[in-house]
Amino acid sequence: MKMENGQFVVYGNKLKVSQSKAAIRWQKMLARKFKYDPNEKYTLGVRENPYGGSIFGLKDIVRGEGEPFNPENAVVVSTIRMGFGHYRIAMAGVSCARAMGFQPYWLDLLAIPGVTTDVINWCNTNYSRFSRLSQRNALFNKYIWECLTTGEATLPGLNWLLNQWIVTWPWRFLKTEVKDYKMSELFRNLYEALPADVPMLTSHMWNCMGAVAGGMTNVVDMMFDNWPMAFQLTEGAKHGVQSPSGYYGFRVMRGFDESGKILNPTPPNALYYTGHHVDHEIVENVESDCDARLRRMRNNEPRRFLLTMGGAGAQRELFKAIIEYAIPLIQKDKVALFVNLGDHKANWDWLKPQLADYQDLLHTHFTWEETRALADEIRTGPASGLHVFLHDNTFHAVYATNYLMRVVDVMITKPSELAFYPVPKIFNERVGGHEMWGAIRGAELGDGTVEARSIPQTLQAINLLTHENDLLTLFCNCIVRNKSIGIYDGGYKCVELATGKKFERKTAGQVS
């Protein structure tokens, strides 16, 4: 990142001197707080990923142990847990890289002891706290959280308050990009320990910024959401954008200046429309999985719903309402309900007593082996009852949803990164204003409902998709058509950008 006359410059756009100084103060505060050593050297090694090794042949990059890293035929995927979405995007990159013949490596910044772990854990704790608060407090959600996550205030005069550095930096504005880059410079020593030209995919801007700050020259950021925000841009990297509207917003830096000034555009060699970031196994089997859904529908089998809890653990009351509504339908063999609690044991402690009267319906799956065995069993066999999934690690907590979505008929989810996946979806209420545009994207592509902003609206959608056939048929047909025009090819395209190797698709519908 360049600086001219005390002003940071991003793609030819200068920040104010005051904003540039504030970003420097932010970096210095974090450096002091977490005792950053600019001369620290990292020794990195490789070991099998204990969770993704058996699934993807995945290897971890770790600090101070393991075998030497071999850059030949390697694709490094760098991620963090900030909710579940960034893990999920990284898994898509890993899956597609492996399908294209590369050896995928997993670089989780929260698994590297040092300043990366300290800084990100501190940020993630605050993000999760406010995300949960937004679902418990309507006023906080409307007037603070939605504003922070979109950069748009809902009360006259609130923009002025939000634009004050000491209050918050809305994610949409360019000054936030500089602030985050200066923070991520604290991660540069880690990335300097890797070969500078190794192909790298990143699923969060802090991974991307740290890699560029560390001198890496072949970085592709798999961008998230469908609402362009300046803090996702990193000068010096390529960016894989999931939608055409997102591409346009990033290209013209729409709304990235807090005063409404028109900014210099992002250059076209930094920005690429790729399509949705989705696992190879899911994309490759779109046709057969949709055929199975329609076959179950015609045979009047119980409609299979998958209810997913996000990484922040919000929306507890919504979960309760959905499960209570579904129980009579489960008892009548109209519905089979699959509830993935992720790795939120506290939510199982809360939910378990409420299911005490329904032990005859309840099945629990608390290991990856149990989850995989059930999914494989019902891929061609029948399904019934209420199934609850809980895992003791983030990888399986996230991947369980990916694995289960292929064998269910409808997924119920907030419009997070799951909005981009090729499975029929009910979009329940968003957690943060930026997620609204994920629901809009899915609804317009025809693979999901519009956003259900209340519990009654969500239950109405469940009722329709249980008792009627038109919506499920529509969604499945749209998903198959979307695949045929490359809507779900973002993971492959990002690997192509990083490696130069083109993906060759098998015959449509061929199971891998």
C-alpha cells in the first residue's frame, strides 16, 4: 500500500490525512497490545489435517513442526473462523483444487500461535458478541448492526456518528480497508516464511492482506457476500467475485466514500467475476441430487429439511419455533428434520430439555463418522424423524452442512455464504445488513425464497414447501439450469486464476 504526503492511496484513491493517521494509530495500538515483534521469524511445517485429511487429502501448514512444505503442485488455502462462512469458502477452494489435480494445503491463521491468533481471536470475540446481540435486541440490530454491516444509516444524523473513528468504521468505506490492511501487516512475518509465488487462495480479507503484505505475488481472494464493501479489496491481489452486481459494485467502488464522492475504479486486472464458490462434489452432482429430490417428491416421501446454525450461534428462538412447528409434521411422516448446531454445545444444552417429550423422534449425531454414515444411508434410503448434529471442531461443524445438503430437499438458513450453494433454500432473517443481498441473489436465481424476515414468514415457507410441489420443482429446475451456465463455478475459476490451469468438467450428471 502506497503513501503520498501522509495519505494512504488505494487504487489511485487518497484517504484523508486524518484517516491515514487513524489507521496507523490502530496498527500501533494492536502491536502494543499483542507485543508484536517485526523481526520475528516463522518456521513452518506440514502435517495431515486431522479433519479434512481423509475427506480431501488436506494437509495443514503449522508452526514449528511437521515435514517441510513442498510448493510443487501446491495450492495453499488461507482462512480463519469469522463465523462459518469463511471456512466454508475455503473448503470450496480446497475441494476444487483437489478436483483439478493439485495438493491442497490449509493455512488457518487461528491455528498459528502468535500475533495472528491473538489479534483475530480478539476481533472474532467482538464480532460474535455483537452478532448475537443483534438477534436479541431489535433496536441495536436496526440502528447499529445493520448500519455497521452496510455503511448505511437508518436515522437522520446517524451517518455522522458512524463516521467518527472513535465510534466505529463501517465496513463499506475505503478508510476501513486501510485500517484492516494496517492491522493485517502484523501477519506479514508468517507469510514471508512461504515461497512468494506459491498459488494462494484466501477466504477472508485479513488472510489476503497479510499475504500481500508478506510479499506473496500470486494471491486470489475468494470474495464473500453479495454486498460490495471496501474492506474486501487488497491492492496487489486478484479478487474472485461471486455475482455480476457484486463485480460492478467493486469495479466502480460504489459507496466506498463516506461523503458520496465518486472514486477511481478498481482496475480490471484486479477483479474477476467467477461465479459462486461451491465444493466440487456438490457442483458435479447437481443433476443427480435434484433428480433424487424430485423423485422423493413424486413418491410422497417425507420432505427433508436441513436447519443450519451459523458460526456466531445466533437465532436461537427461531430454531425453537421451527422445531416446534415441525414436530407434528414429523409425527405424521410429512417431514424429516435435520438440525445442524455446528460446534455450539451450549445450544444443545439449551435445546435438549425442550425435546425431552420427543425421544421417540430424536436421533443425535455427535461425531463426523455418525454424520457421514447417516447421509450415506439416506442418499438412496428412506429418512424420518428429528436428527440433531453437533461436532467438537469447526471443520466438521461446517462440512456437515455441506455433506448433508446433497441428501436433503430444502435447507433453512440465514442468507450467509450458504445463499450461494445449489440446494433449494428457505432464507430466514439475516444477521447483518450485508446478508440481505445474498438472499436477493438466491431468490433471483431461483434456487431459494426471498428473505423471510419473521418467524411466521419462515413457517409459511416451510408449510408451502412441505405440502405443495411447485416451489421445489421450480428451485430444482433453476439449480440445474444455473449449473449449465457456470453460476456455481467460482471455486474452479479461483483455482484457475491462481494456477493458470483450466478446469475440465466431466459429462453432466456424472457422479464422482
